[in-house]
Amino acid sequence: MNVPGLSDSPDFFISYTAADQEWAEWIAWQLEEAGYRVLVQVWDFIPGTNWMAGMQQGVTKAARTIALLSHAYLNSVYGQTEWQAAQAADPLGFARKLIPIRIADCPRPGLLGQIVSFDLFGLSADAATARLTEQIRILHAGRAKPAATPAFPAQSAARPPLPAPEPARPALDSAASTTTPVRRRVSRARTGARRSARTGQEPHTRDRDPRRPREGTQPRKVAAAGS
């Protein structure tokens, strides 16, 4: 059964919820201005139309289904039924049967997260029109190769090389500079001790306690105050 006034095989069927009707009309207008045939409920389901038959025709006969993703759409039972029917007809995505377009900053839960989408929210009217037109062109071309040669990445190529790091000094140098004076003092003390053992004399003055009196001398008496 065909909905009166509709093509048997529209290029696009727009699946949306009532809260996003303005987006659906705007996108449908842009697509028809570009020469595509679009099935959209607000324009094509006129009084006397069997609503369920129209939805069935849109999902099964249209070449592609555009799902307008928003928080309201993700909570819509009918919206879920429509995009799932399009996905079931092309489970591997080879025919690109389901085209998700985000019109709000919302998640893409479940199977919707496995299908490449693009965003139209947060753009000006001109920017959104340009993006929609470009993405539909890419959809029919089958790839996103640009028409012009990509710019040469000169910024990364002209980046100067990093200077070579200075060689690290061996750890042995610092250890040697720290221990050498200690070794010298120990060596002098041992030499003085050996000399005293041979001669019976006290070690060198630098190695003797200055507070200790020499042998054979009497400690100096300190005169009492007032004597």
C-alpha cells in the first residue's frame, strides 16, 4: 500500500519525534532544494492518510532513513522502532541505510554508537546547511576524499630538532672528591702513631690534644684573683 502523493522510493525518510519537528522540516527543505525526494511526516501524512502505513512505507521503501537524535528522540518508542527497522535492513552498514544526525548534545546508546554520525547543533544556519550538504555528498560518493590537495604539514616539518642532552658525569667522580680529604687525614694519623711507637715521643703537635700537658712539665697554676 502506498501513501497517496508519495514516490514509491523516496531518497530519504526522516525519523523524528514531535519535539524536533522544526529540525525535521528544515532538513527536509534543504534536501529537496538539493534535488532529493524526502518523506517526512509533517508534510506527507495529510488528513485521511493511514499513519502506520506511511511509517511502514518510509522505513521499507526509502533508500535511507535519517534519524534525528535528541534526548526526546531517544525516549520515543516510535523513534526507536523506526531506526531499528532501518538498522535491521542493513546490519553491517554496507548500504548506509541508517544515517544518524545529532541535533542536540545527546548520547548515542547501544547500536547507535556503532554507526558514524555527524552533528548539526551549535552551528549557524549557513554552517549547518554547508555541513548537511557536504555530508550528503560524501554519503553518495562513498568516501570523504577532498576535492583539493591537502595542505602540506609545514609546521611539523619545520620544527627544529631538540638539542642533544649533555653526557652525565660518572658518579665515581663525586664520590672520590668527597672521600679523598678523609683518606688523607686518616693516613696522617696512622703515620704519626707509627712514628711515636718507634721513638717513644708523642705524635706531632697537630695530632696531639692541645689541652694535654707535655711529659716532664707541670701544669701552669693560675693565680687567684687579688693575690
